[in-house]
Amino acid sequence: MLLKSRLFIAASLFALNLTSAFATNTPDFSPEPPAIDAGAWVLMDYTTGQILTANNEHQQRNPASLTKLMTGYVVDRAIDSHRISRNDIVTVGRDAWAKDNPVFVGSSLMFLKEGDRVTVHDLSRGLIVDSGNDACVALADYIAGGQPQFVAMMNRYVQKLNLQDTHFETVHGLDAPGQHSSAYDLAVLSRAIIHGEPEFYHMYSEKSLTWNGITQQNRNGLLWDKTLNVDGLKTGHTSGAGYNLIASSVDGQRRLIAVVMGAESPKGREEQARKLLHWGQQNFDTVQILKSGKKVGSERIWYGDKENITLGTEQDFWLALPKAEIPNIKAKYVLDKKEIVAPIASHQRVGEIELYDRDKLVAHWPLVTLESVEEGGVFSRLSDYFHHKA
């Protein structure tokens, strides 16, 4: 039974900093979200993984070239595991050459040629900046020995990331039966990409790429937006998918990820993502609720070699909160038992930390000891005994 509680923090004491993430539901009393003209959308807080607003977020839709996010993710994992290196030279095969290849007609290309020798790094840039379907095929052939094998790798990572709405059939995202994803899954994947490898992620902010004498601009027009610090991620379009866009925007120490699927035009997808990002920046803050190892309170401990024991948490915890609600946020801790008795080790659970938005419980975490306390000497224990019984 929960027997004792202590109010230990109010929202005015929250510190803002970036370390690690904790996902939970967005508290009630959120501001009214903007009207978005698209088939599905999500706005995610990167630090916590919280969804700030969404519609049809789990609807299975054609991802089009947003598929290339997973292609790039698999390439990056192959580099991380040292199966390949970014400086490896790839010889482009005939299946990655657009000439006489009907699959590539009218699609986005890096403009590779059969026999070209290209580094994994440059092919990755072609995949991201040019959205090159040919670059995807060249990388799949090199890493997995063929497209079907690489698609199997993509779907294994779908399972590892717990993407419930996603299945891939191609390495590039051209329309294929059975291929689908959702705005929510693509936000989760984008968060994993940003977190996973800064040296790889910077490619998503490159505005142009020149290859074989052809210069192409990144199709993510928000990279040029002066009102938003957008540094990625990707666009996509097919006749079946409509116009898709994922944009990540940094505002100070905060990062938001907007996913728009099924917009009406290239400008339309940018405008809808812009509305989501501006709304999130204007109405929410990402705040650190708890810091690992930091004292949140102290309690009397009986029969120990000291009178009090410090309590806190073992992890960092963050929440994205509506700015207008921050004054209404309170936290308290509740002990599991009426008393704490020595001896007790460090990092032992002794209660629960609870976070409230007004009167609504929105999150809770274990309360633990931050130090060990040994059993006291005979006279100390006798003194505690008589005080305890008084």
C-alpha cells in the first residue's frame, strides 16, 4: 500500500538539456492542432518519441521513395557492423543502369552507368540527395548480392524496430503490391536514423549533388526555408502514393519530426509539414523531468549507521509538454512502505515517482536509493528502537 508522499518538484524547476529519451503519451490540455491537408500525418518529438499530433498515423500507405530511408538505414548498419566500409568501391552492374531498364523509366536517378566504380559513400549520397533508384540497386547488389536478399534485410530491420504497419517489396520504393508503411512507422524509422549515425545523417541536409556531369537539387524544399532549421529527411512520390515528405527541424536543443503522406503536390507537402513544425515549436517544450543520480528527496532510515538516506532515480526522463501547461505540472514521490529500514543497498526500489498534469497522472517511474546504508551499531539501534516505539 502506498503510505507516504512528498511533493518534490514543480515545473518552474525543470531543466532543459538533451541526453536521452523517454516516450509516453502527450498530456491532456494540448493546444488545438493545425488543419492538415494530407492523407496521413504525424508530428513527433525526437527526444521523447512522443506524438504531439497525428491523423491516420497507422494507416498503411504507399511510402514511395520514403522507402529509401530503410535502404539507407540498412547500408549504415552494414557499415557499423564492419561488413563494408564507406570507402569500399562498388562496380555498378547492368541492373543498376537505367538504359534499357523499363523499371526506371521516368523515375529519379543518380545517372549511374554500367561499369562505373563508385564508393559506398557516394552511392549513399546519390540514394539520399538524388533519390536515385539506380544507387539503391547498386548498393543492394554489393551488400546483399541482389535486390531480393537486400529486401529481406530491410524487413528484418522492420521487425527489430517494431514497425507494425510496414513491409517492403523493393529497395527503392517504386509501386509494388504488398509494399506499405505508415506515418507513425516512418517517424520511428526517422528517429532511429537521426540517433544512429551522425556521420551518415548529415547527407540528408545536402542541397545538391553532381554526378557524371549532372547536378540535381535535393527535392526537400524545406532545406531552403529560412524560418525553419530543417536538416532532413526525405521526399517521395508515385501516382499511387501522392506526395510524401519527412522533415526534421531543430529549434535550439529541441528537434521535431514531421511526416506528411498523400499530399496533393510538392508545394502542398512542404506547406503541411511547415505548419506542423511551426505549431510544435510554438506550443511545446521538451523538458527534463528527472536526472539520473540526482537527489529528489531524503527520508529517515531506521537502525542504520546514518539517520537519513537520499532518494532519486537511475535514469534521465524527458517529456514534451504544452508550454501553457508547464505551470500546472507537479511531481511527487510515494514510498512503498511506511518506513525504510537498514541495511539497504544502493539502487533499491523504495517507492514511485509520479508526474501530474493538474490532477491527471501522466507518467510514473521507480524511486530508488542513491546510497547504501549499513546497519548501525548496538547503541544506535537501541536509540532508534526507543525512538521508534515512543
